[in-house]
Amino acid sequence: MADFEHIQTQVLSGAAADVTFSNLGNYKHLYLLITARCDRAQIWSDVFLRPNSDAGINSDNQRIHGAGNTNSADEGIGWIDFRLGFITGNNAPANAAGVVEVFIIDYKGTTLHKGAICQAGWTEANTTGGQHLDANYCQWRNTAAITSLLLRPTDGNFMIGSTFSLYGIRG
Amino acid sequence: MPDWTLIQSQSGAAASFTFSSLGSYRQLMIIVSARGDTAATSTGLRLRCNGDTGANYRNRTLVATNTTRTGAEDTAATSIDVGAIAAANAPAGLIGSAIIMIPQYRNTGFFKDIMSRGGYKTSNASGGTAFRMNNGSWKNAAAITSITILPAAGSFVAGTIISVYGLS
């Protein structure tokens, strides 16, 4: 039995305001890999993740970001969603997407809170300084098992062809 | 994506977790979700190879908290810094998390470099969430045959889980 298994891939055949995974299987950890672009009229969009559709302000995140030879950091405290990282918006160069990798650790645990470790990259422009890197850490203030994942952009829609692959890791 | 094989998961309250049957893979990957019991808001997450408690490790760490980025270096540590975890003085439930990679752990020609990334929380307020990246080296060319993961102070509490995988 493989210990790293594909659970589900969703490839958008049309624009979608959100994407949900509601069958998370029986694993110890989850691995999510996203390649996506958003149709909002900006060069970028966040990708947010909401565990169990929890609409309370129960998520915190810390980000570090680099572009060209600059770097920065910022936090999000008491947010509704995990901030996974940026992808491209509709003002980014044509065909450029963003990629986001997420580990969700011990998602079925019921003793402690849940953490996610994320890395993302996206292209703002095909010039110096146009390539971006994000690394994020998120925690959900809840000891409940995570049973669903809701993914959404900052606003607008994920564009056609955006792909969301979820894997289960045994432990 | 390499083929992953679960070597072992250990969980619960313990002073440390040792994995001493590491199989015959090319690389190791370790996934950690943990909290400590020491009387502080956080404590370090450490790793030792082959039970070596000597000052035979080097560390380089980058930490981001809100808009502040800091770095640290230790050239003669007694363990590798692989992250940090919430501890007893942090609000209930808070944790630390880490993904640790040990490439070529059975190689006998080079010292062993170990990379990790993750984060931890010390409070639910501004400045209470941190992102961390670490790179460390065990100054020994021997194959790694066991790994011990421990908090810098105190013990792990119930709810802690550490999973070790072999990658082909």
C-alpha cells in the first residue's frame, strides 16, 4: 500500500469562485498542490483555504516574501481563512499561473490545533523583479478534525484550467 | 514526486522520540506537529543524528514574525535546529509544525545537511505567529542510522505527532 496517495484532482472546465474538497480520506497528513490563475483585474490574487467552512476569525498566518532582490514579511491575525500564497491575476502576463504547495499536518487530530506549511511562486512580469516567492505558515484555532477544505481567491474566480490536486499521506 | 514510504510515526507525551530503523532509502522526510511542556511560550525543536550529543552540528536560521526578519547562526551546537514549537505558557492548543528533509542520509562521503521549514505560535495576538526556515549540518560523514527529535527544553505533550518517511 502506497503511503502517499492521490485523493482527488479538480481541473476547472469553467471559472469557479471556489473549489471544495469534502472527502479527505483516512490519512495522517494532507498535501495539496495548486496551479491556478484568477480572473480579477490585478496582477495577483491570494489563495485562501477555509477548514470545515469555518467562517469565524480563527486562522492566523505569517508570510515571508521575496521578489527580485527585495524581501518582506507580514502577518494575518484573526483571519477567516488560511493564507496559502499568491497566484497570478488577470493583469499578469498571459498564460502565467501561480503554484502553491501546502502540507496540512495531522488534519484528523483532535487534541491540538492544526498547522499548515505553504510555499508559492508566481510571475508578475517577464522582467527583472517579476518573479515572486511566498512562504507561509498558518494555524487554525480549533482542535476539531478537518473534514473539508474550501479554496477561494481574493475575489473573482479561479480561471478555466486551474488545477487542484489533493494527496493523502499515511502516518 | 518520489515514492514515499512511511517508516514510522510516533506520538504522545515524551521527552524525545528516536527513530532507529531508517531502512534503505535515498532521502528522509519528517513531518512534525508538536507542543512542549516547558514553562515558556515556545521552545526549540531539535534533531540529533546517531545519538551524537557532542558539539558537532552547525545551524543557520531565518525567522519572520510580523514584519521583522531575524537570522541566527551556531557553529558548534549539540543538536540541529529544525524549528520551534509552542510551549506551556502559550494559549491552549497552539503548536509548532515542521517539514524536515534529510537528503542522502546513508551517504558516507559528505557531512549531512538537513533542511527544514515551518512555524509556530506563541499567542493569538500580533507577533504571536512565526515562520521559520533552517539549514543545519551534522559534521560527520557517517551514515545516519538513527534520528532523535526533542524539544530544546522540557518534553513533548500529548497530541504531538512525528512521522518519518523514506523517499526513493
